[in-house]
Amino acid sequence: MQWGFAFRLFGQNFRSNRNLNLLSVGIIAFAFLILGLFLLVAKNLDQIAEKWGEQIQVVIFLKDGTSEPDRKALEKKVRERREVKGLAYVTSEQAYSRLKKMLQDRASVLDGLNQNPLPASLEIQLDKKYRNLASIQAFAGEVREFAGVKEVFFGQKWLKNFLAILRIFRILVLAIGGLIFLASGFIIYNTVKLTVYSRREEIGIMKLVGATDSFLRIPFLLEGVTQAVSASIISIIILWICWLIFRNFLQVPFLLFSQAGISFLDSGQILMLVGSAGLLGILGSMVSFQEFLKV
Amino acid sequence: MIELYHVAKTYQRDITALSEINVKIRKGEFVYITGPSGAGKTTLLKLLFAAETPSSGQILIGGKNVSRIRPREIPFLRRQLGVVFQDFKLINHWTVFQNVAFVLEILGFPRKDIRRRVLQTLKRVQLNHRVESFPQKLSGGEQQRVAIARALINDPKILLADEPTGNLDPDITQEIMTFFLEINDRGTTILFATHDRSLIQAYPKRVISLKRGSLITDSEESSGGFELGRT
């Protein structure tokens, strides 16, 4: 295989069929723009869900009169658990003043109390991996047996609903994303096929003068890959420009929903988009080229 | 050089393009294949450069059985042949140089050698002033000369021509014929398909006549110079 010539042939073809190639790149870029936009929306919604997920907390109420060394020992024991990402100790006084703050104008209802009824507690933030009902239940069950623990609370009903909604959301993202990916693949395949189809006569002539299939395949593969990859890069650039324009309008509503700001696709996602474009380009040109080889 | 034994080609079971063709062509011969449209001239040539496979019979080119050729061997057979078509079959967005050079590119010749040989061959067909032109800017005769240059660049032992003068006016036809005769004088075997009787009369050579897919006369056989079909 003469690679040098294959590359020159590819360059020659690309230049001489510039209009068709530009059209193909445009169509593929449009398909990728839709896919990229979907990824961007899904990513930001997922970030909101993630933020909400961080609020999943397990609260361990301590028995009254737990001594400082006992409390510290318990804290150490809990901190060592793999489920625990963060831990905060809330004294009974802190809990009381929080409650007072929450009640605002109605704080006077607390005046009737002779003493602070709220127990000290350990507020636990869970590691992402363990933010599911089964893990939390197991964790709570085990911690409940630790010395000095009065009660363990994790808002079971709320958690159940939240996790169910999250699961549905992620399934929807996967399904819609999959569909858009398939549609993009189909568009790319057909566009590359169009390029190869416009060259069927040329392929025939080259074969008549003795070119082997493998010799001819290389420039067409290169063309398919170049079309798809450059289209994906163009679509990312367009998406990024739109992002710069609309980011400020979107930031506020997003912040209202959660503390998560909005963000653009990360480098991994961009690489994945470009990589899948390359793959689809290779597949598209290989399959369509095979159809026109029978000369 | 080329031998056909009981060669037949049928399409879709009942359309016969060729039947019972027995021909032997010696090295260095110039042979016309003639007959009206639909006689089977093009099919016969297609069988020789393996664009079609015979339904039955054997085809030997230089001792190699082409009728049983495997698909991946076809390009290598074609590299030993030169083929010229009525419609030239040039790649229009390539220059004259690129169209001719392509044959050597696929053979892996160094670029320097390619340049030298292409310019030499284009000079031979008197197109050295058109090296960087695109085919569509050329006259029919010039386009056919590019096609001939492409067919000759690799010094093939056999040149197949399918109505190469079919699209050309008489003056250019004469010019092209002169090229073919020169090429033949240098030892290349030529099979020249044409339905143009006046051409055959102007440049008499061995004539194989086909009609509705059957061989009806072979001037070689009738003059007794070669025993045809007795294999």
C-alpha cells in the first residue's frame, strides 16, 4: 500500500469535491450539534441532581450525657466507615439555636420549655457511591448499634421519592441520548454514503486500471473520518459560542434550582463526541464503499 | 497469447450475449472484433479484463486461466492489460498528468520515475503540451489520446480497445488509428472492437466477426493462416 499516494489522493479528492464535502460536513455538524446540545442539557440537569443528592444526610442523635471522650470515639468510629464522606458534630445548643432561627417569628413557642430538649448529633454526608436506599438503610442499621447512639434518622420516605425520580431521569437521559446518537449515526452514514456514491464512476475507473480494493479504501476512509471529525469539532465550536452567549441568561434560573452553576461539556465529553464522530465516519465509509466496489 | 475455448456468456438464464466462442490470438497480432450493436464485442472484451466471468468455457491469457480468476487477483490481471474505451473513462477532476500517472502510483513507482515516464508517454501521444489540463478542456481526440497514454504507460503486452474511435470524427480517427498501428508495430497485441467497416477496409488486419453472440467469420481462418476452434 502506497500510503503517501493514498494521502495525496485523499487531499486531491477533498479539494476537487469541495462543495459536496462542505455540504456533508454541514449536515453532519448539524447532527452533532443536536447531540452536543442534548449532552450539555443532560450534563447540567445531572449536576443539579448531583447537588440535591449531596443533601442526602444521615443524622445520628447521641444519647444524653454522652461524655466528650465517648463522643470522640464514636465520631472516629463513624468517620472510618467507607460510606462517610463528611461529618459534622452539632451540639445540642447549636441545634437549639438553629431551630430558633428556623421558627423565626414563632420562636416564642420555645419559651415554654424549661430546658433544651434537642440532643447533640453527628450530621453525615454520604459518599456518592452509597447514596442509595439499600446502602443507607444498611449503614443506619449498623450505626444504630454503636455505643452512644440514641437514634439514626435519614428521611426514608423523602429519600425514596427523590431516588426514584433520579432513576427515571437517568433512564430518560440514556434513552433519549441513545436515540439521538443512533439518528446522528444514521445521518452520518448516509452523508458519507452520498460522497462515495458521487464517486462510484471514479472508483470503477480506478478499478479498471488495476487498483485493488484496499488501495482505494484508504482515501475514502480518510475522507469519511475527516468529514465526521471536522463536523464534530465545528459543532462543538458552534455550541460553545451559543454557550457563551446564553450562559448568563441561564445561570440565574439554574442557581435558583440548586447551588450548582451551569457548566460546558468537559474535555472527556468533548473527546467522546469527536471520537464517536471518527468511529461513525470510518463505519459509514467502510459500509458504503463496500457497496460500490462491485465493478 | 489469448485463447478462448467454447466460451459462452448468458445473462439472467435466457439472454445469450456470447456462445461457443473459440479463438486464438498470437503475440503481436492486431485483431479487429467487429459486428453490429449487440453482437457481443464489448462482452468479449469485458471477459478478457475480468469485468465479467464467462458462464462456460475457458479463457487463457498468457497461459493464465482468467475464467477461474479469484476476485483479489483481478487487479493484477488488469495491470498487465491496457484498456481503452469509447467514452474514454477519464477522471474529470484530475489533470491529464494525474490520470496517466495513477497507473504507476498503484504499482508503487517512485515519484521521480512516474514523472519521467508519464511525460515520455504523453509526448508519444503528442500531448506533452496538455500535461496540466483537465480532460473536459480537451477535444475528443485528445481525451482518447490521454486514455491511450494511460493504457500504454505500463507497457502492457495486450491492449484492448472498445470502439475507441466511436466518438471521434474521421480526421481524429485516422490519427488514433496511426497510434494503434505504431503501438502494434512495437510488439503489443491489440484487440480492437469496432463496428466501423470503413476503418477495417482502410487498415486491413485480421477480423473476427460476431453476430448475436456467435462468431460468424474469422479472416485468419478463411485465409488458412491459423486453425481456429480445432482444439
